Amino acid sequence: MPERQVTVSAPHPRLALTGATGFVGRSLLARLNGAGRPVRALARAKPGRTLAHQPGLDWVPGGLDDPDALAALMDGAEVLLHCAGATNALTRDTFHRVNADGTAAVTRAARKAGVRHVILLSSLAATRPEVSDYAASKAVGEARLLAESGEMAVTILRAPAVVGPGDAATAPLFTMLARGWMPVIGGKTRSARFSVIDVEDLAALLLVFATDMPKPGQRQTYAPYGHAALGWGDLAESAERVTGRRVRQVVLPHAAAVLLGRGADLVARLSGRSQVFSSGKVREMCAGDWIGDTPIAATTPIDETMGRCLAPFLRLGKAQE
């Protein structure tokens, strides 16, 4: 990471967290607990959801659209880690309501409560808002954060592809890899390069930023990565090393991928359930290279990451034999 001018609160800044029940948030909570960092976390009530109990963790019931919950979340906090966001949605308006309006609301609440540093977990997709509704909503979210932040210090982390076990978005890919297949869109997309970061590395990085206290009004934007420019072939080769079996690439023509994306959109609308795979996701995958700009200090080897991601699906395959 580049050098930063910071001061450190004593002993540690008090933390508020959104997105604690999400893919990255769960890893971050474990890191905070391991570091003995007290945190107050926002969580919307859902049927079947069980909130983890750990020392120093206080849950605040509510969502980004609940002013009273946001006020309770921010009470006494010095640092806000805003990790909540929608990665799939039925409509453009839903993406905007969560990723843009939600970010603006939580920023206003933080400023009103006297929070000193806001850390936004954004996406590399925000650099190309024209590609998809998701990308546009992340770009607007960043802009709304900066407009509402006042004298608070702001750090924006534009995450690339975040990889780790327990992510529903990548489960279909790892299911295929465990069976020896790698689906790839043909044409230029097949040779595209993309940055990757292990979810545990990203959680560790968020903890570092949550410990530092930049000067008032300071603005920082990074696109961190663990692996700068991987390709689909690199993932296939890593899976081969982990599983000890050949992984064959299944090439899907671009036109077919577009049709599948539109079909997924139709199914989502008819069922009323949003899906990760969509026409917007196809456009993102076909938009060329997605490369970060800031290497992290310590990187989990790609084979180690792939091994953790593949393990559940390899066990499932053995159980079915």
C-alpha cells in the first residue's frame, strides 16, 4: 500500500459496521474479534438468520433505510466501516436504493454523530458505471459519500473479484471446477485479465484502515489486489493443482452468453428472486480487463485460496460417489 499520513487513536477507534452478515463482513467480524476490537454492527432481521455472539460485539437491528437504527449504530463511534451493499437485484432502482441512497443515509448519520473516518467497501466496477446497473449504483454511491462526508476523512476501497469459501455468488463456478469443468465466454472475454483478492486478505486490509485515523477531510481511494492480472486459464490451472485432475474449459459463444443473461433476467422477474448471473453480469465479464492499482502487503497464494473454495464441493462429490 502507498504511504499514508495518519494518526492512531489510543487505544483504538470505536467501530461501527454495516454489512456484517455478508460475505466480506463475516470474515471482517472474525478478524475484529481476534484482534479484541469492540464493534457495533447493523443487521436487518431475516427469517432463519442467526446472529453470531462474540465478546465486544453489539448488534443493532435495522437497515440502511432506518434513521433510528443508523443513529444507534453511530452513537459513540469514531470509525464507520460501510460494507453493506447489493450485488444482485431485480431492478436498477433497487441497486440505486441500496448502493447509492443507502450509502448517502449512512454517511449523513455518521457525520451527524461525529464519526471521524468513513471507510467504504466499493467495487472496481464503479470505474465503469456505463457497463451495468450495479456498476452505476456503486459509482453514484461513491459520489454521494463524498458529497455528504463534510470534514470526515474518507477511504474508498474498490475491491476487485473477492474470492473465498462461503460466497453464494461464486458457488456455481467452484461446483463446476470441482467436477473438472471451467465455463468461459469466448472471443476477447476468454483472454481477459482481472485482479483478485482473497476475502481474508481484504478483511485484514479493512482492519488496518479501521485502526488508522487520517487527517480530517482527507480523501483516499484505492483498488487493492492480491493477484494483479489473472486469467480464466490461471484459475483452471490452480484448480488442477488443487484437485489433481484435469480441468477442461467449456467455451460459450458471446451471443449465447448474452441470451443466457437475458434468460436469467426473465427468470428473476417471473420468480421475483434476483440472481447473481444476469445480463448485467455478462456485460461486466465482457467489458475487458479489470485491474486494480494497489498491491497489498501480504497475499494468500492462489492455490491456497482455491483449495479453501473447492474443499466443500470436493467433499460433496466424494459423499455422492
